[in-house]
Amino acid sequence: MSVSARLCRQLKLIGQVPEHKGLWCAFGHGHLGLTGAVGTGLLLAQAMSGSAPAQKVLELFAVNRF
């Protein structure tokens, strides 16, 4: 098994970077990156188009939570 990008508590960083309007990120999936890509992509697409439920879910993975 190779080294995979992971964050503490294995929670991903997904969402808009508050300091840089228009910059969105989705990383920290570790070895499950390909498995989670479809769901992450769908969630990001919904949030980028202004979906309130998607934005609420992304609060759990907010970039500025640290």
C-alpha cells in the first residue's frame, strides 16, 4: 500500500476556501479517493450552484475548521 494524503481524524477538507472566493478544494480522502470521488464531486457541484442542503453538509468538512 502506498502513502495517501490523510488529515487528522481522517475527515476530509471539502468546500470553498473563505479567503479566496471561487477557490474550492476536495482532499484528504486517503486511500478511498476513487471510491469517494463521485459523492464528493456531486456534493461540490451542488454547493457551487448554491444548493443550501449541500452547503450545510459541507460545514462538516469546512476548510477553516482547524
